Amino acid sequence: MSRLAGLVRREAPRRLLWLPVAMAGGIGGYFALTVEPPAAAGPAAVAAAVAGALLLRRNPIAVWLALLLVAAGLGFAAAQLRTRSVATVMLERETWAIVEGRVAAIERRPTGWRLTLVELAPLAATGGATTPSGVRISLAGRRAATALETLRIGDRARVRARIRPPSPPVAPGAFDFQRHAFFRGIGAVGFAVGPLEPAAGGETGHWSGVREAVDRVRADAARRIRAALPDPAGSVAAAMLVGERAGIDEPTAETFRETGLAHLLAISGLHMGLVAGTVYGSVRLALAAWPAVALRRPVKKWAATTALGAAALYLLLAGAPVPTQRAFLMTGLILTAVLLDREAISLHLVAWAAAVVLLIAPETLIGPSFQLSFAAVTALIAVWETLSRRRRRRTSGPIGVLWRSAGYVGRVAATSLVASLVTAPVVAHHFQQVPLLGAVANLVAVPLTAFVTMPAGVVALAVMPVGAEVLPLRAMGWGIEATLWSADLAARAPLTAVGVPALGSAALLSLAIGGLWLALWRSALRWFGLCGIAAGLLVAVMDRPPDALFAADGSLAAVRIPGAGWAVSAGTGNRFTRAAWERRWGGEPATAFLAADGVADGFGCDGLGCVLRLGGRVLAMPTSPEAAREDCRRADIVVTAVGLRQGCGEGAALAFDRRALHRGGALAVWMAADGIRTRSVEESRGVRPWVVATDP
């Protein structure tokens, strides 16, 4: 016991690293609720924890635990405040309308264009539809492209469109696009059914004008990049330099995902570090070549100041997404440490960056961008801190050059391997896919990006104001083409990426806590983190996927047949929903109901519907009211796309008809000998500000 107490005392300098983790716990607790908490809940929790810390101030461990509660309450309160400040008005039902508003974004898509309008005029629609805060409209055709050429961000535009609320999750626990759209200020989505026209504009606020000016610069830069480089290299370059990823075609994006190179398309630590490093090295080299300055002035600090300014401009130009915010914060701390003659690469740096990002945008915690970014950088710095204690071998001459070259290749491979391992659970949770050749592909792609692609891109951005960007962009294109070639080669290899079933939230949370425990502590206390990792793996293995899934509109159903895999109803259902379901169960292709009929015991179809028998229970899926009434007397659960006025009436079966599915959203069913368990999207989300209530 005394040894354990000694280990705890040794970890005293590392205790503050857990404050952002506790803050994330408070934010996660807020988003896990199914009802909106009282406005005073967060502040009250913070006040109570602060009072506890003051009362227990003589006990360091008790004070630390109280500070963790303070951080958790602060995270909870920050999430509440963020939700209330966003307050996006969501469209309540699908409608046709004349949509007029200020242009907030113009995105080039592989199949057309996408326009985001905000500050909308009242909708000219039938039925008195509520005017949403913002709307995202897809446009296609040459006429739309011509109209968009003369439209700039900040202008007002008008278009007739068919709009609807953002889509709810396709299954309980799946990606919630409604919540994502809510925090982006988008209350409706749709597509244009008429020409796009300019509209008379009102005055723009000061900060809105600044934001729109930056967006216009981004849009112009993306246009000039694509004019100099043909696709797909042009779209990849636009993603790497200004964060404009919408123009990347799906085959290219899929290749990057499968080979573990998707991080190259999101402006994060690699890109920010290369931009700041290129500017820092160039300025310092130029000043060092001027003896009168180099011998009398702090050229290193001048170079760091210039690099910090360049990083800030790059943050604005990229649109300030979460990975770029984190990268800028960390890069800024490193450059500030140069100014103060201190070393700044540490987990305290990561903790500070995470706390700031979470306080600014708490909703990013539950998204893949934040999780992937901070999981990778935390693991890499933890490994770096461990290895940096060891004495490095120093050699010179040709052997030294070879040794350093081999060391660089080894570090790139090790970095990719560590990042791939720690991000695999996050990828499995959000994307149901784990890349296996990421380390191999990164051995080629990362050096190309570091020494060719990004340095040429930095030069292109620097000379773009004078119109001299073509030559450096072509050099950047050579690096991108080589990267695409290596990615395509890796994608064609066997077992490039493996589809896996969706990892549950409980398993991901346990793995995250275990991994953080392993990374944040330095003493032998850290090895207790393996227990959390083992528990997460055990939960993942024991987690049982549903036996049946049903779409909210009743147009699509899927059942898991023992020994025969998944089967889906006729192909008239939503193709997007079917593709999302297939990803969630691991990418296993599904057969049609009729093809699965009679393949395995327990499943059969006839002209009146299909029946699944599993664990001594019967699930009936009738296609007519008459068949439904008969199944109510024979089955344990009835799910049908037809309407049942009184459910199953006197029948003992649990019933979900068209109205119940529409009201509750997509439905998951588990069947076992001890009973039947169901869970709908409505039950998993509850009543929150971003949930659009659907009336049957």
C-alpha cells in the first residue's frame, strides 16, 4: 500500500493532464442525456465541486479529485451554453419553397454544386413552414454552374427548392446528421428545382463581413488551384491548402480511406507543422545568410514570430476546422517556447490544446475529427516522451548519413504504426473500417508530402497574390500524383482495409480510458490501463448486433439469418440507408429476402410477408393488413409498413406499424429465448434541441 502511495505521489506533476479528460467526460455526459437538462445544472455542478475543493484543500488527492469534478462540470456547462448559443431553428417537415438568403458557402461537388444560405427571408411555402436558420441546397447542370460563377460569398441569392429537415440516424447509435447540422447552423437540406437568381442584399455585420471576406479568399484560392491542376490532383491540393474537400471524387476519397492516408486530406498537425516549419526554416536561413543581422539579432526568434503569423493565416485560410485548431494551438505553443527559450513538446501541450478546443466547440468531442486527431497526437507524444529518455546513437560520415536515413524511415513507419493502432477503435466506431496497409502507404506518402507537396504549396500560397502560383502548384501536383500512385498501388493489394462491425460506444469509452491511463502516467501505475483496454476488447467481442433493422419509413428491412448472414427486403428501399447498414455490420454483402428464402432454417417468405424464427421467438414482417392481423396471433413481434389502427389489438404480439416506425425512427430488434428487446432512434436520442419531432 505504501508503494502505491509512493507511485501516486510521483505522478503529482501529471495529474493536471486529467483535467481535459474530465472536461470531456462532462461534455460526453451532456450529449448522452435523452432530455435537455435545466439551465442551472452545469453551473451548479461547477459551484459544488469548487466548494468541495476548498473544503478539502489540505488533502492533495482529494483536491485533485475535486478539480476533476470542477472540470467535468465546466465541460457540462460549456456544452449547455454552446447548444443555447447556437439555437438553430430546424425545419419541421418537407416542403417546396422559394428560399432566399445570404450565401455562406459555395462547394464544388463531384456531381454538381452545393450552396449554403443563411439569414433566410421567411419561406414562401404552403402550410406555413417554419423558416430554418440555414439551408444547404444541391444544384446541378450547366445553368447552375454559370449562375454560381457570378455569385460570391456574402451575396444574397434566391432559388426554388424542395427542402426537408436533416436526416435522422439510419439506425440507433448511427451517425446523427441532425445533430451535426444543428451545430453548423443548418436547419434544412434539399435540392434546387428552379434557376438560381441574385437577390437584393442587406447590410452585413462587421464580423460577418470579415468572415465572408476570408471565405471569398478561400473560394478564390481553391478556384485558382483547380485551374492550375487537373483533377483529382487539383481537388486534393485544394483540400491540403485551403481545406476545400468537397470536390474530391468518391473513388479518390475511398482510396485514401482504405490505405490510411485520409489524414493527408484534413488540414491537421502534419500540414500546420510543415507550413510553419517551411516558413521558419526559410526565414531563419535567409537571415543567417546576412552576417550583419545574424551576429547581432535573435534571428531564431524573428523566424519563430514570422512562422507563427504564417500559421495563423493558414488557420484562417483553412476555415479553422477542429484538427487545424488543435494543430495551430500546438504549433503556437512550440513557437512561443522558441521565443522563451524553452522546450514545449509534451502532453501538457496536448492537454492545453484539447481544453481550448472543447471549450470553444464542445460538440466536436463526439465527432471523428477530434477523436482521431487527439488520439493520434497523444499516443505519439507519449511514445516520444518515453523514447527521448534513452541516449541516441551518434555517428558521422557516410555511415552516419545511412544511419540517419534508416532512422527517418523507421520513425515514419513507427509513427504510422502507432497512429494506426490507437485510431483503429475510433475508425471502427465511426466508419466500420480498419486500414491494414496504412504504415506501408505512409512510408511513401509522408516523405513526399513533407519534402515536395507542402513546401511547394506554401510557396504557391505566398506568391498567389501576385499571380505566380502556377509553377509551384505544378511542383505540388507532382508530389500529389506520386502520392495518388502509391495509394492506388496499396489499395489494389489484398486486405488493404477490413470492414468490421460498428464498435459500440461502451467499448470505445473503455478503450479510450485505458489508453489514456497508459499514456498519461509515467510510473508503473500506467500499466493498470491495460485492464481498461482488455475490458473494452471484451465488451466489443460480447456486443451482439441486432437481429433485424427497419427503416423509419418502412421501405427497407434487414434480418440476420444464422448461418446465412444478412438479408434485406426488395431493392425499392432507400439505397443510402442500405449502404449505411451494410457498413455497420462490417461490409458483408446482403442477399435479397426472396433469395434467402429456404437457404437456412428459421427464415421464410411467401406472398404475404416474411418470418424470422430465432431463439424460440418469431418475428413477422407482413405486407398487408390481413396478414398482419393473422401474424398478431402467431408471432412474438410484428413489424410492418402497413397501418394498424389499434396495433395487434387483443393479440399478444408486440407491434410496430407504419405510424410507429415514422414516429420512433429506425428500429433495431434483438431476439432471444429470454425475450425480445427493441430500440428505436427516438429512444436512443430522446428529446433534444436538434431532434426534429415527426408526427405520424
